[in-house]
Amino acid sequence: MLNVSDSTLLTNLPRCNICHCHCHYPHFYVILFHKKFYTFFYNNRIPYAGDIIDLSEAYRITQEYQGKSVLEPDEEFMLIEAFSLIIHTYKDSEDVPDGYIAMFNLASHYKRRGEYDLALKYFVMCSDHGGELVADMEIGDIYYYGLAGAPDYEKAFKYYSSSANYDFPKAKLMLAEMYEKGQFVRQDHERYRELILAVYDQIQDSPVPHYKGHVFAKVAEIYLEDELPEAAFQLLLDAHYELTKQLLRYTENSDLDLMKRIIERIYELSGVDVSGMKNLHLYDLYQILKQPASVEFRSQSGTHRVSSFSESGEITIEFDGKWFRNIDEFFYNAAIDGKRLPALCLDLSDFRIL
């Protein structure tokens, strides 16, 4: 074995912070930064996680580091090594689920980092080793959205179907989308309706799913097809409420596009003239600013004004001295003190049409 003290390249490396001894073998730093010394350090073989930590230490590391929002480079390295050891130990066990759970957690770690090729590798490994219940929805998303390459609707359909067999409502929702758009499968409106209504029955009384607003809006359109305008109107109000909550947490442009359609439908069904309405809210601006108008409202930092102008048949928006090409760009980008308007929705009040 190579004697570290004999290597002029390694003499300045810190002592081992993995085995907590004074052995002068800086395992972590050599493995992470000096990979060409692998064969010397471990008697001409590539090391694996068990050479650095034991199983009990691996579990301790996963419990401690998984809860941290930000990991130092050495912590991240050890977390990956810990998962790798658990996977190596239990991947072929039919009685202990720790292997596929570690695969799922390691895949999720890579997903959070945006390393979707590695995330896909371990989600698929998890699915193949008994974890399809938890992994197949994730795999379907990676293939559907093309997160690790080009979209692959055939594989997405396969994994969404597997997840739907376990009664996952999100998987059914994604299958409905594919039937609606004709992605891999032929467009089938009846199958789309069947799946959306099934998802609605599952989640309507649940506080959890972040996509409730999307489902409610889709079911409202089905009710309109079935000539049930009153039920559709109430469901659109519910969709508005759920989507407002979602946009407070995560402002996605696609969610704003859906909110715009919901507002248009609500006003269309109610027949209300927005100019005569009281108790206006942020998303009523979608309707108000369709034509030239000015609105004042308040935030915690003061009073603000937004105005719409018609130029050559196109509506442009001015907000607190900044210009936006259209209403969508306004909602996508307008901000107060660095925060986008949807995230401030509950702090905005006293809307008044001038």
C-alpha cells in the first residue's frame, strides 16, 4: 500500500475526517480529488462505500444529512457514499426494503440537484428492485418532460400506467393529458373524461395535491359540456381558490395561464360587468385590463397603479413606471420589492378602478 507520508503530492492534505483517527490516511480527500491514487490506496482495486464507512454510520449520515437544505461538498459526498453502501448491501434483498428506499432517496437527491440523468438511473433501479410504487411516477415525469433528454411519450405512458395501477391520482391526471393531446396514444376524449373524473373523485376532499386547481378547472369544462353551468361555475371558483394558494408558493407561468382562463370563464358564466364590481382582487386584473383602464391598489410598501393602453389593437401594460408588452408579461414579471405579484396576492388590497 502507498505510504501517504512518502508522497509529496499528498503530504499537505488534512488528516482523516472520516474514521476520526490519526492514521494520516485522508480517505475522503484522496478519493474525491486524487482518483488516480485509487489503486495504490486499496491494493489495486476500486474502493466502494464500505471501504470508508460501515452500515451503521451510513444510516446515521442519511438521517442527519437528508434533513439539511444545503450540504457542504464533503457532506454531499458522504451522503452519496452512505446511500451507495445501503444499496450495495440490500439491493437484492427480498425481505428488507432499505435497498430500493436508498435508491429512491439517492435519485431524489440527484433530482433536486437537476442531475436528471443520474436521477433517472436510480429511479429505474428502484423500480426494478421492488420500488415501482414510489418510483414509476417520477420516471414517467422525467420521460414526459424530457428532463434527461428528448421527451419519450411511449416510456412516459408505460410508467404513468404502472403508477396509475397503484391508484396514484397524479399518474391518472398525466394519462388523461396524454389522451387529450394524443401523445403516444390516439386522442380519446371519452377516456380523458373518465380519467379526469376519477382523479376528481379521489382528490376533491383532500388538502394535499398541489394540482387540485388544474383538476377542478378540467372538471368544470366537462360540466359545461354536460350543460351543467351552475356546477361548473362553483367548481371554477374552487379552482380559482386552489390555484391562488398554489401561486403563493410557486409562481409558474403555466399556472398563471390557467388562472387567466379560469377568470375568463368565471366572468363569462356570471355575466357580471367588472367595472361595477366591489372587492376586487389581483387576478381580476386579467379581465379589467383587457381594455384601456387604470387600477390603484395597496401593498405593504405603498400605493401602486397599473394601466392598460390600446396601441394598434394590442394592449400594453404600464405598472409603477415599467412597461410590459401584454397582460401575460405583466403577470409573469411584474414585482414589488423584488417579489412577483402572485406571491404577494394576499398582501395586496383596496383595488380601485379609476
